[in-house]
Amino acid sequence: MAELFFLLVLVILMSLLFDFVNGFHDAANAIATSVSTRVLTPRTAVLLAATLNILGAFTSTGVAQFIAYKIADPASITQATLLAALGAAIIWDLITWYFGIPSSSSHAIMAALVGAVIATSGQSAIHWSEIWKVIQAIVFSPLVGFIVAFSLMVILLWLFRRTTPARVHGLFKSLQVLSASFMAFSHGSNDAQKTMGIMTMAVVSFYQMPANTPVPLWIILSAALAMGLGTAVGGWRIVKTLGMRLTHLRPIHGFAAEATAGAVILANSYLHLPISTTHVISAAVMGVGASKRLSAVRWGIGVNIILAWTLTLPACAFLAWLIVRLALAL
């Protein structure tokens, strides 16, 4: 029993470490555009994003319960399964952070969880119909983000076509503070809950609690704070890729991208669907860039990002599967 409790504590600590890494890995989601347009200083943007990430994490626990109970059969989850999944996701996040690639922490943890469960309990333990829902949300949410951001940008340019550039710049410098705050809040509403789900799985498994047990308050609070602290550290390599290399942004573009991404993410949080916030904001940034002209977007960088997204699923699933198999062989 003492050994199992030690594993539970280890899972909780690893979950919080993943949430911290997720916070600085995905800090770019909330701050890249506002920093690159010089609406906010890096320090102000990071503090704003960290605070609103924490507040967003308290909006609901629907995504957390989806992760905890619908991806796999709760009875098949062990502490070793969760440790392997967390280890694989953390390794992948650190690799992509080091190279400045805005991959998806959401993809990483969900794929790693699937790989770890298959290694310990077989494919029958996976709820494939629920996985299909996540895949659909993952595919369609960035497409919606691209189209809506492109359309919103066209509408804004038409509405302000007779306004001087200086007035437009001044107006959207103020509005982008609001859109950046909205983006950070929505990011917390979805991403922080993934760690809450993992921690809930660990507690439910250890204490043999019934499925659909509500997420404890201490889990919500600790996950929110870990993500907020990670965001405060910041992910400057990814900020550079997303906010400065993908396309040239002005405050009006930053506002359109952040407002669009925040709305898409919050809608999926309301539907209890875990999506990639990185997917959505990257697609929105490309959408506003394409509204100027197709050549305004550095599509080569965009293609590299898409390849990284695509590689994340099999890489993390295999890495988690391998960790479990190696552990069993020892």
C-alpha cells in the first residue's frame, strides 16, 4: 500500500510538472501576437497571460472529466500507465520547446495516454468512439480558426477602409489588450483541464472511487497554479516562431487572430472537447496573414508546424508504449 501511495504522489508531481511545462511551452498561444505587435511588453504580457490562464482553469471541469473517464476504461488505468504517459508527453514537449516548434501539448498527453493504455491493457481498453470525437475536434478547430480569422480580418479592413492607419493602429492597440486577455483565459479553460483529468484518474484509481467522481478542488487549484507559473516563465523560442516568423502582424491582425482563437477554444471547452490551443492560434495567425495576400504567410514554416503536429500523435503514443514495455522488461 505504501508503494502504491508513493506512485500516486509521483503521478501527482509529474502531472504538475507536465502542467508547468505545458504552461511555458504554450505561453506563445496567449502572448506571441501581443508581444510581436508591441502592444504589450514581454513582462506585462507574461503576467497577464499567467493570471488569466489561472482564472480560465476555474471555468469548468468538463474537459478534465472527458480526459479522466472517456478516453479509456478507468478500470484499466494504473499509476504506472499514467507515469509512462506523462513521461512521454514531457519529453516531447521539451524536445519541441528546445527547437522552437509550436507542437501540441494536448496531442502529446492524449496520444501518450493511448499508447500507455494499449501497452498495459490492450486496444480494447481504449474508447475509440470518443477518440474519434477528439480527432474530429482537433482537425476542424484549426480549419474553423483559419476561416473565421480570415473572414474577420476582411470585414475589419472593409469597415475601417476610410479610417487613417494611425487611428486604426491606436484603436486596435487598446482592443488587442482585451483580445490577448480573452485568448489567455480561454487557453486556461481547455489546457489546464488536461492535467486535472490525469490527476483525477490517479486519485480515482488509487482510492477505487466510482467513475464520474467530480474533480476535487485541490486538483483544480494546483493544476491552475502550475500552468500559471509555467506561463509566467514563458516560452520565448515559440513566441518567436508563432508571433514573428509566421507572418508580419499589426495590432488589427493580432486582435483578429486572438479574438478568433479565443472564441474557438472556449466553444470547445463548453463542449467538453480537449483540443490543441496551439493548432487554433497558429491557424488564426495564418488566416489573418493570408487576408493580406497569400505570400504574406511564410507557408514553409506553417508546413513545418503541421508536420510537427502530425508527428506528435504517433511519436508520443509510441514513446509511452515503449516506456511501459521497457519498464515491464526490467
